[in-house]
Amino acid sequence: MHFGMENGLMKDKIVYMDTSTMIIAGEAAIDFRKETINMRMAPKAKKPKFYSLEVPIKIEGTFKDFGLRLSKAGLLGSVISFITSPVIVPLKRALVDELPRDGKDSCLKAWRYVETYDDEKENLSVHERNLKLLEGK
């Protein structure tokens, strides 16, 4: 995670976690003046899996009362992926390279990406930027 802070508002420059089996990318904003949290995270398995439910989550609310919600659109996409996985997973395993279990390189790549990222020049939404990172581009 790499946050910037200005006037009591801490916003992500990148939220990116890499484990041996999964990558998680997202966005976060924590407002210390209003005492609120707003985070979104999206997981992606490194290897296509049968019957996987990779559901994006939202964490929203105040410091004293926050909650976890599932993204409705993300849940729908996960359900479709779950149902079609017996057909799609073998194709992905045959045609798409598996991401390495050691996430060191992808974490360094994500860190370098955010250091050189120019919001105006790239003209990508945070979601589009995170998709690029999840895809390893």
C-alpha cells in the first residue's frame, strides 16, 4: 500500500497485495477530519480455479461504525464466472500463462507504476488502473 496525505485525507496511490495464490488491488480513502473510511478491493486468483467466487468488497463508514459490503456488479460477475468455470477454466489454463507464486516482481512493478503514474496523462480511472495491475501489465 502506498498512501498520500493532504489536509487530513489519506488517499491511496496504490493498494496492491500479492500472496502465493492471489492478487488483490483496490483503492482507499481515509478521512481523519470526518473520521470516515472508504475502501474497495478486488481479488484475482493467480491460477484459474473451478467454482471460484472472487467477489470485490467495499468497506465504508465511520471509524466507529463501518461495514463490509459486496459489490453487486462484482458479485454478479463472480456468479457468472462460477457457473461457467467448468468450460472457461480449462481454456484459460491451456491458453493463459499462470502468474508466478512469488509476488516480489509484481509488487515492485506496481510500486514503480504508481511512482510514474500520471492521472492526467494516463486518463484512467482508479478501477482501470487496478485492472491493469491485476492483469500484470
